[in-house]
Amino acid sequence: MSIIKNLDLEYISSKINDSKRIIILEEIDSTNNYIKQLYQSDYNNEMIVIAESQTSGRGRLGRNFLSNKDSGIYMSYLIKPRLTLTDAAKITVLSCVAICVAIEKLTSVIPQIKWVNDIYINNKKVCGILTEAKTVKDKQIPEYIVIGVGINCYKQNFGIDLENIATSIEDETNKVISRNDLIAEIINNIDSYIKNDIDVIDEYIKHSFIIGKMVEIKQFDKSFMAKVLGITSDAKLLVESLSGEVLELSTGEISRVVIK
Ligand code: BTN
């Protein structure tokens, strides 16, 4: 049976365990922007928005996320979990694991996580996650959380700036997977982890490829080299700086991993 590459609303709906509104768009600036606007104006419930392409896909720290037409999954999942703000921070970690497990199920290749929310195969990035929450003044529970997921699925032109750092699932696994199946797997994994209150930190650590490595850490406007000692149970990065200082980081990102 040949794999269906096209996005298929009915098929995805039939595979998702808990039914919810799903919207598929041909093109949009950013599915995260769209879903937040729709929530404000029209539909204040859980939903999923998927686009065939994005003209201004957003990444973390104000970066762009390349969203070539028909080449990947550009999806936002708006959830309304009854989590405290502290627990809401775990949604990014939980989403990373949900995506790794789903990719592994479809390709038999085990992806790896670069703290905090990038997914790699063979030392190149295949997926980024941008989680955004709406908080309500004086309330301890966020009104909603948007999990924005960008996955490079098929071979495509990444352009000169990205060709050495980005890749696709097809490039690395030689498999042309069904985006419909991958989307359904990811949503079902996220839902099941939240509903059953599953702690995914051990899986997150198992998939991490930076422990024991020298990395460059970018925090605000400064960068420094450090050795990664581990990841704590609340997903903070434990590092030792070149001067021997041990730090626990909850912000910033790893801008370079020194691979020996
Ligand atoms: C990153 O790599 O820094 C995060 C990238 C997140 C991209 C996804 S694609 C769907 C959703 N809509 C956006 O504008 N961004 C996220």
C-alpha cells in the first residue's frame, strides 16, 4: 500500500482518540498566530490547526521557522489542561517526548532531543517546538497553552543558511512517512500523557544527546562554554562552566554542541 502524503482531515479525525476540532489550511502566516486569534474571536475550546505552508512560521527567540509547502507538519495544538503554571512548563518536555515516540513508531529510528525543545536525527534538526501560554492575571492556571510543532518530513531545499543544520525525516531514515499518521500519533501521545499524568522526564533524558558534551550556551546577550552534567527532574539543564561553577539553567539555549 502506498503512503498518502497529502493531509487528510477525515483520516486524522478518525485516528485521534478524543475528538476535537481540526482545521487544515493551505497557507497561513503562522498556525500559532491563527489558532490564538480564532480562540479569541470565535472558538474557545481545544483544537488543532495544521497548514500546508507558513509564510512567517515562528521559532523560539524570535527566529523564523522555514515552512516549505507540502514538506512538513506545521501544526498548533491548543489545549486547556487544568495545570498550575509550574506544571504547564512541563508541556514542552512532554511534547518533545510525544514527538520522539511518534517518529520512532513510524520510522523505527530513535530521534534525539537537544535541550530544551529541538529534535534531532543524526546531529541535524528535524523538529522544533514553540509553546505559548495565555495566562490570566492572579490566576494560577493558564487559560490555554498552544503547542506549535514544526517537523521537516520530506526532502526539500533548506537553503544555504540551514542546509548544514536542518534535515528531514525522509533524508535521515529513507522513509516517506504519512503526515496524517504522525500527526495522530503525536496528538494521542500528548493527550494520553496529560490525561494519565505520566511523568516523561526519564524518557526525555534517555533521548537527550547532550549529556557529557561540551556546549555553547546562549543566555540573553551572552554566550559561554560549559559541560552538560545532566538534566534535573524538572527539566533544568545542569552544567559546569569552564571556571568549575555548577549552574542549573531554566532559560537560554544550546547554540552549539561540540561533537568529538
Ligand atoms: C523552533 O525551532 O524554535 C520552534 C519552531 C516551531 C515551529 C512551529 S510550526 C507550527 C507553529 N507555528 C509557528 O509559527 N511556529 C510553530
